[in-house]
Amino acid sequence: MMLATTQEQEARPRAIVPAHADATSLSIAVAGSGGSGVMTAGSLLLEAAGKAGFYGLMVRTSGPQIRGGEAAALVRLAPRPVNSLDDGFDLLIAIDWLNLHRFADEIALTPASVIVGDPDAGDLPEALRACGARYVPLPLKKMAKAIPGSWINMLALGLAGALAGLPERALEAALRASWTRGEAGLEANLTALRAGIAAATGIEGVRPLARAASRSDADAAVRDSPARWLLSGNEAAGYGALRGGVRFVAAYPITPATEMLEWMAPALAKVGGALVQAEDELASVNMIIGASYGGVPSLTATAGPGLALMTEGIGLAVAAEVPIVVVDVMRGGPSTGIPAKSEQSDLSFAVGGLHGDAPRLVLAPASIADCVATTQWAVQLAEALQAPAIVLSDQFLGQSRAILDVPPQRAGVARRLTAAANVPDYKRYRDTENGVSPMAIPGTPGVVYTADGLEHTEAAIPSSQARDHRVQLDKRQRKLVMHDYGAAWADVEGEGEAAVITFGSAAAPVREALARLAARGVNVRLLVVRLLAPARPEHLDRALDGVTRVLVVEQNHGAQFYRYLRSVYDLPGKPASFHRPGPLPLRPAELADAILAWRGA
Amino acid sequence: MNDVAVCAPRTAQTYKSSYKPIWCPGCGDYSVLSSVTKALAKVNVAPEEVVVVSGIGCSSRIPAYTNCYGFHGVHGRALAAATGLKVARPELTVLVAGGDGDGYSIGGNHFLHACRRNVDLTYIVMDNHVYGMTKGQPSPTTEPDWDSKLAPGGTGMRVFHPLVIALAAGANFIARAFSGDPNGTAEIIAQAILHPGFSFVEILSPCVTFRPEQREWKELARPAPVAPTTDAARAARRLMSDDGFNIGVLFEGDRPTYAHGRTSPRCELADLENDFVLAGVDTEEVPA
Amino acid sequence: MNAAMEVRSAHVEQEGVPKTLAEFMALALAMEREAAQRYAEFGDAMETHNNVEVAELFRRMATIEAGHAQAIMTQMGWRDPPAVASDPWLDAIEGPETPRGDDVHYLMQPWHALAIALACEERAERFYERLAAMANEPAVRDAARELQREEHEHVALVRRWMDKVEKPAEGWGVDPDPPRYTD
């Protein structure tokens, strides 16, 4: 049973549960164009919230221009970690209206929302008027002009921060920490910030975040809260890779993965690693195979089009049993697709897209924080199992920034089973019980061998014999299937006969949807799969013990995860699918509606 | 070289579409677009007979801004797609366009072999010594000490010399132009289109966003001090000491263009079955 | 402009001077048309980058230059613009009245646009002044002087316009946000 959405349904925002349905979080959009600095305002708002003891998430969206185009920073703040956008926005601050209609689908507003805009920038556009939000005109441009040397986005920052209930100290601290342009400019912008804060006092209708009763309580909240980080999924994945032991990276720029590679370049140098910018993705994947063959854990990061080029190389890594990690930061597909938007549409490709019978590891982090642990785990698994691992991140995770509790250290650095020197009768591809055979690292005497993409004997000699092919195919599959992945392979939460199965960035909005349903007494089990391949039926059976019906939720057009699960697992009852493609992110309300409808059926 | 249509002269405007480029104001590519449309007007070919093939990057956005047929393909493969197109449809005028990252990095292999193959194409590279669309990484023509996030302190790699490589690989027409001189560039592109075989025009086209220092190219670009040569060895000597700012046609070859394109059919499809026909027993085959 | 170009231009200079009134007016027409086209392109680029005020200003300039061009066509009774010699601008690559492609910035303000226009009109005035000095044909000389006077008026016009427009503050070109990915 498919609950696929129609085009028409996608065109307008889905039935919106009023934003205040989630009473504890506040969603703010700051939009503007041509140098208005909204991204910076959003980033500083997030940082200020962090300094004040709150959590938050920021997503960026923009037009096709490289500079000066329309842009919006979408920020959600809450007293607890948030990994998904809410259904709509409580507050929109529009520095100007130019091409704002482009973001109409992403910035859903309701009659409970407030729009602050500049009357000198023109009338409130029809699309925004129609939503029924309350419009508060504020002469932002004039106000900024009255403070020479100031930027208008600092006004917006003060306004947004004050309406959110953030203390002035936190906003000021965020601004000071980021300022690199000299004292005079700083003073002017602090003045602008305060002017924005002052302007907020006249504006009703935006409910601030839960506030501490007194200043000392607020200080205590900040002091006593556990250490926290502010970073993007791309940075998190890069760091996770280093934690896992990666010390060689090959890089070819591609949206939205480039930032991971740019973060890793200086970071690797600091920890004794190296990054090479390759001429293309064919080179990248072969470079990391070469480095890994030499004994150094290696990784590259790309997006769909790059992954497509890397498939031959990944197959080589499978056949020659060379560990590599390829992070695929998924974006709108197919082909060049929608480069700056998120989608979960490379799953079929990741689990199946190699020629021949080529088992490989596929993992998917379920949040920005999880990008650290899952990438680290991917490195560990690749090294332990001498196999390629594809990590399916996506643009939403990769390019969004979030405040999170410091992720717990994942145990263990990667350890590759290597051959000791002069082992008698060394066979690189020995058919061992668990399928993992010691790998000789160049420089080790007495155990030289030639790695090969050609099918080979246990002694690594090319072979076209039936027995050798059978033995090696079994070995390469067995080593993955027999491994004990522990509990991290999936997150299983909640009870119930009905279960939702999902992966990646879809997990967060699904969790929120289920939390809303639980609050109404509707209980649904959740399975967030982290290890997508290899498939291990008995583990899924255990996770779905007592479940009679499942709904698979994902962000793509072809219900890829649903089809994959059905092809490798026996799912209970008549499995159902909720899927829709990008570019718009999945929202809790649409999922809650769909899950309720499915469950009721 | 295509036969020029005999009809009323067209203007540059004829070849411009109504889509406005999203390039940053001040980008050299605006000027290149203007030069391409002027060149096509000079050549006076019908817009529907022209196909502009591109890859991925800021420069590769150009097909949609022309009024010709366009193919916005994948990163680095424009020359391959263009080759297939031209061999299958030799009567079309095929222009290939892209940037230095698209053309010399991921497209490098195809560049070598397009020069060798010498299919009648015109390849225009808008070179700004950077990967613009992905926010500023070094490209093969970036100086070795240019600091960037992906290569802190510089790549340390020797700069790619596309004109030398084009000559060594067999390109039949090699020129360099500068976006600061749109009319001069239009002239060169027109010549390139009319010249048979693989014509390569590298156009210095500054990136105002990631390489603002390239404004100084106005002072550095100069007309090449010598006339174009048809002697490959002489061209090689000149190009090996070229500093990257000599503007003009540098080499005009006379290699025959690729000869294995489509021709008119020479037999019926059914005639091919003769290969399969099993002959009956010939009385002479069997000894009595 | 570097030395090599100056050497070349000295050689061209004598040849570059129009010999008849018709040739001269064709050149003047080409100047206006090239400028009009460039201003129109700037207008489009500014609009795409949401710089509405400057976009409108450039479009006005394009219209004004197109108006000058049309006036020449009418005066000379031309239906189509006649061809001009290649490289007709003496030592310049493009027409003196044409704004340079890299003079624009997506955050530029009206004052900048007017400054560009001022520079163009001043260059045009100097160009006609030189042509007048170099021309042998009296009709050409007179026409050059006439157009020089007209450009002089344009210069004054633009200056007055600029006086009414706010001068940009320091840091006008600073964008707090970094460039963005699009592809």
C-alpha cells in the first residue's frame, strides 16, 4: 500500500498543525537579499541561543545566485536538542521582499505567526498576506541608516533574539566573538543590535522560549549544562572520520559535500594526515584505494553524481578487499538534479549499484550528532571487515548547523587485521571462518602479494575457476553478514503492533510526529536503521517482534527504502510506504497525519 | 566548416535567449556570451543549426542564455557529448563551452583525445583559474601558491598549460582571447568556428567573486607579438615560453578533420545478411 | 593600458580617423549603440541580483543612449546602422562611452552607477576632442566638435545628477554573508 503524495499535494503546504503545537520550540526565519546578511544573522542567533543555554538548528536556503541573491536563514530554537524543522514558522523577519515568494513552501506561516517587514521595501506580498499572519511594519532600513557603520542584519538579530527571549548578554557575546573587522564597526553593530532588541518590546504575539526565572538561574543553566558543540553535519562527519583513524583523504569539490573536505584539509594536516585534491571522482576513489592498500585508513566525500563515477572503484575495493569509506552527501537527483537541496534518493544505488555480486557496507547517520559516531563507525567497520563502506548523509544533515550535547566517544579506533612478517604459507585471501583474512601491508617482509580486481585464488593469483570464484564470493559476503554489529545497527524505540521504519534525516521529523501522537495516546514503534547493508533478517525480526504492520517513511520519489526492505526482508502484514521526494524537508505534521491515517486503517 | 547560409545577415541579438544570466555582476562570462553571439552573427549560421554543449560550472550555464539548441551535460564530459553529436550530425555547427575546472581537470582526458581526434568542433574555455560554482577551490590553471581551504598554502602543483597540451595533442586551431575585449574575442571565435577541425579558444574570463585580483588582467593581456603560425614546431617553441597573456590566434593547422563520420549508405540493410548465408554444397567442394 | 598597446595604437591612429561625415556619424552611432547595450546588460544583471534601484538606473541610461542613437539614425536618414571599421576606437578596446564590464558590483549604489556614466561621458568627450584635432576633412572636424560639445553637456548633466544622489558610505561593498553553493 503506497501513500505516495500527488504533485498537487506537494504544491501547497500540507495541513499545518499550528506551529505552537510544539509549544516548547520557536521557529524564526530571517530573509533578505543583496548583501543583507541574513545567513550571518541566523548563525549568530543560533550561537546566542547556545550561549544562553538553549539548543537549536539552522537551515539555509537561497536563490541560484552566488552572491547577492535572495536568501533565508531558517532557525529553530528550543530548550532541548532539535534535529528537524517544525511545520511552520512563528516569526518571519523580512529585510526586503525581493523574490521571497521563492521560499513560500519552505517558510509556512499561519494566522498565529508574526511577520516583521520594512514598509519602505514595498507592500507585503500577496502570498504572505494570504496566510493570515500578523504583519508588523518596522522601518528596518531607516533604523540601520540612523546608526552609521552598522549592518541591517544586526538589527534583525537583536529583534529576533529579543523576541525569542534571549538575554542581551548572549546576543552581544555572539556578535563580539564573531567580529573580525575592527573596533568602530563593532561598536556600530552593537548599537544596531540594541536598537533591534529595543524594537522588540513593542511587538506582541511571539511567545519566547521558556525563560529562567532570574538572571542567576540563567547563569546556572548555562554553567551546569553539559558541554555542547555547534557544528554542521559535514563537519561532524569529517571529525568522526578522523576519530575513526582516517589519515588520507582524496577530494573533488561537489555540492553539498565540499565543506566536509574543506574542513578536513587543515584538520588532517594537524593530526599528521594528508588531503589531495583529485582531478575528478574517478581519481578520488582510486587514490583512496591506493592509500588504503598501503595501510592508511582513507576516505572521500561526494554527492550522487560523484558516487556514480566512483562505482567502478568501489567494486575494485570489494574485490580486492581494500577498506575505504565513501561519504555520499545526498542531494536532489537524478543526474545533476537539485544540487543545493536534500533528498534520500541514492539508497537504491548505494545498496545495489555495483556490477557483479558485490557486497558492501552502507550506513546512514540519523542526525547531525550521529554523523560523528556513524562516520567513525563506518571507518571502524571498513577497516575491520576490509570492505568499502558508503555513508549516506544528505544535504539537510550536511549543511545544517545544530547545537548538540557533546556526542559520547564511540569506543575503539579502527583496527585492521594485518599479517605479521614472514608468516609461513601466507595467503592474502585465505578462506577463514569469519571471512576476514589478514592483510599484508607493503613494507612487511615475507608476505608480499598482488591485490587484484580479477577473481583470485586464496593466494591472490588471478583465477577463472569455479571453485575459487565460489570461495571468494562466499568469503566477501560472509565476512559482512557474520560480523557482530552490536546494538548500533538500528535504534528501536517505543512499543506497539504498528511500527514505522525509516533512516537518515527522515528520523528526526518522524520522531517528532510520533511524540505528538504519543501525547494523544497513540503508540507506534519506531525503527531507525543505521546499518542499511548488509541485510540481516534475524536482527530485523527481533526488532519487529510483536509488530503486525509496518510503514516505511523516506524522502524520495521511488520508495527506494520500502522496495529494498521488501526485497531483502520478510516484513509483517502488508507493508505500507510514505514517500515523497525533495526539495522540501519532511515535516512532523504531514508525517503525523500520514501515520495516523495508516494506523487507523 | 559549414556552408554559410545565404540570407539576411543576423545580429548578435538573434542568438540571445530571454533568460538572464545568474553570473555575478562584473563576471567575464557576460562578455564571452556577447562575443559568442557576435561571432555566430558573423558566421551567419541559423540559430537552430547551432548546438552549444556544456558541462557543469558557472561558465557551463551558457547554453540556456543562447537562442541555439543546447545541451547542459554532466561535469567534464561536454567534449565527449559534442563529439558524438557532431559525428552523428555533421551538418550542425557544434560549440563546446565550459570552465577551466570542468575542462582541464575532470575533462582533461576528453580534452586530450578531442584534440587528437580533430572532429570539427569549436571548444571555448572560460578560464578564471578557479572552481567558481563550488565556492573557490584551485583549478588546474590556478597558481601553485594560491591559498584556499581545500589546499591551504597552495597546491604546489605546476600550472596546466592548455595551449601547449592542445598543440601537442593535435588541435588544429589554437587561440587565446580575453573577455575584456569582447569584439576581438568575437573575431577569434568566428575564425575558430570557420576553421576546420578541432578549434580551441581559451578565454581569460576573470572571476570577480573568488579572484578579484584578476581585474589586473586588463593590464597584463596584450596582443601576441607575432602573427599566427601554421608551423607546429614554431608554435611549440612560442607556446613553451608563453606567459599566459598573449592574445590572438597562435596556431592554425591543416590536419585533415576526423574522417570516420557518417556517410551515405553504400548498400541495403538486407545485403548484410550475405555474411550469414550458409552456402549449399558446391559440387566442386566434394571430391567425386 | 600597457606599453605594447600604446605602440600598436600609434600606428593605427592615423588610419583610424573617419574620412567622411558619413563614416564619422556611423562611428558616433556605434558608440551610442554599444553603450546602450552594455547598460541594458548591466540592468539585467542588477535585477537578477535584487539590486532594483541600480537596475532601474542602468535601464534609464540604456534608454537615454538608445535615444541618442535613434537621433543619429533619424538625422542621417538611416534605417539600419552602417558597418564601421574594426578597431575604430583609436587606442581603446571598446567604445569610449561604453561602461567597462567589470566596473559593476552586485552591491553597488546609484552613486556608483552615475560615477560610471560620468567616466563614460568624459571619455566620449575626450575622444571627440582628439578626433577633431586629428581629422583632415572639415565636415568631420565640425561634426566632432559638435558632438564634443554635446558630450560636455552630458558630463555636466551627470555631475548635477550625482550631486543629488547620496554618496555611498564606507564599507558599502561588504557582504556579511559568504558566497553560496548553487550547483
